[in-house]
Amino acid sequence: MNNELSILDQTPSFVESVWEKSGFTNLTEVQKRSIPLILQGKDVVCESPTGTGKTLAYLLPIINKIDASRKQAQAVIIAPSRELVMQIQSEIQKWTKGSEITSAAFIGGANVKKQVEKLKKKPHIVVGTTGRLLELIKMKKLKMHEVKTVVVDEFDLMITQEHRKEVKEIIKSTLKERQVLFFSATLSDETETVADELLQEYEIVKIESELDNPKVEHVFVHTEMRDKIEAIRNLAYFKDIKALVFFNQLGKLSEAEEKLKYKGVNLEVLAGEAKKVERKQSLDRFRSGKVSLLLTTDVAARGLDIQGVTHVIHFDFPTDTKQYIHRSGRTGRMGAEGTVISLVTKREQSFLEKMSNELDLSIQPKTIHGGKLKNL
């Protein structure tokens, strides 16, 4: 048995097989610290940056504990977006291949009758968005009495007013001896309040964000607000660029999309209000390299695993250090090179300097010229 996987009390052979095929050698820090606690049945609140292996940190012990002979939902995973639900479902299918463990995904907007049919097959692991899961529970189609573990993924988004009531209802629909796991890239001040209410004695696992990747360059380009869209247009023509462009507000994102498309820039948009088919197409086109830019907000891009991002561009400057770290961590993964570009006005430059000091991070001034970043 792989020494790293021996952290599981009994590693199923199908998990070992996927582990070997994936070419994994080591568990990540979040996996090493979370898995033993989950296997012990403890409630866990975990903060770990995107791309550190959070999904597997809760999936491996859940899969390990499923009794395939009991044809009932035994674990429920809640996520804030359709894309994240489908991404998690894809991981479950990958890691349960060759076993009798079954799973199903449930998202808003999909045909309810078809989803009820899926539930008749009694999947062991259920993953879905809050509204749809609650609807199925209230219809008495999703039976929660056998559910031993509830995971709330991207938890800090799930305790906003929009979702909090539904999350509580889903958790409270299970029996008292449930295990509840909260996982998120960032945790808000409200986390502890909600955790105290919904969890038993819980363990906190906190993985610090790393910005000291020597292969990632942090730069800023000084530009007036009205010239930022033109700066993005120029960046779009960099050779082999695959960039995530972050906006703080949907209004500005929509304006940038319209003006850039008018100027012939090949891009896609990932924003919360788009239809699920459009969102899937946008992601697929960006992931496959058919377009070089994906315009998004922090909420829309949360938790999504997008490989090979060469550049992260802050169109709007982040509101705090956590947001800067979280966005910037999407490039330079798995030993690849990456560049983080902040487009800053004179006013934003003072925030940049403050953040640079707080993070002890050197952010170099550059200019965009001839399809490249040049020193001033």
C-alpha cells in the first residue's frame, strides 16, 4: 500500500488504483491534517486555498466509510454553484471507479422528474446546490435518516443570507449523530458563529496561503480607469496567454465584455447570472484554450479547478490581502510559471503599496509594450 494513503484506516483497492494512475506521490498538507480527523468522526472547519486538494481531503475519508451494501444516501455534499457541483461529482466518479459506490448530482434548473428518477437508484453520495437538495428533501424523495456526513463546500459563500437558512435546514434534516464538515478557501468572521450553532465539538484546520512561489512574478501596470479596458485588449494579444481577469462588480465586467468583444477580442465570461449551458460552454472554451481570456468575479470562479492559467489579471484591485492571495494562487500551479498583473489607478496604487508591505511581497512596476511586459 502507498505509505501516504495508509493514513486511511483501510484503503480500498479501487482508490489505490486511481491514486497510482493519477501519478500522485504525496498527500497535500490539507489532506494530511483533515483526513485523520474526519475518519475519527469529528466535525471539521477547514480553511485552505484553492488548488490545495480540499475536495480529496473530504472525499477520500467519505468514500472509505461508505457501506456499499446499504442502498441509501450516506453522505451529502453541498456546493454554491452548478459548476462546482459537477466538478465534485466528476471527482467522486473518478475515485469510486471499479467499486459499487454510486453517486448523483442535483442542480437547480434541471428537470425535477429526472432528478427524482436518479434518487430511485439510491445513490450513496449525493452532491448538489442548496435549493434543489432542500426541494428534494421536502418532497420526501431525498431521505436523510441514513446520512452520516454532510459537507458544506466553499462554506463562507454558503453562510451568506441567500443560502444560510437552506444550509441549516439541510443539516438539521439529518439525525443528531451526524458529522458536519465545513471546507472553504477563505473563512469569514461569521464562520465561528454558524459553526458553534451547527457543529458539535469541532476541530479547525487552517492551511496558510503561499505567495512565495519563485516562478510567479507579481507586477502592476499604472493606468487610468478609462484605459483599463484598452490595457486588457493589449494583454489579450500576448503570446500563449491564458488569463483569468477578475472584477469586483458585475456592471464593470459586462461593460468590459461588450467593449472588448466590439474590438474583436476573443474572450469568455463566467458570471453568476448566466444560464448553466452558457457557463459550461464558457468554461469549456477557456479550459481548452479556444479563448485566451476569461472575465469573472470571485464568487463565480470560486472553487473551480482551471489548469494552465498563465496570468491572473486584477482589473479591479482586490478589497483585501485574502482576496489578492486567493485570486493570485490560480496561476503558477504544480511548478508552472505564472504572472499576476494588477491594473491600478493612482488611487489604487496606495492600496497596492499597503498590501505589498502587509504581504511582504515585491510587486514590480511594468508597462505593456509590443505584446510584452516591459520594465519602466
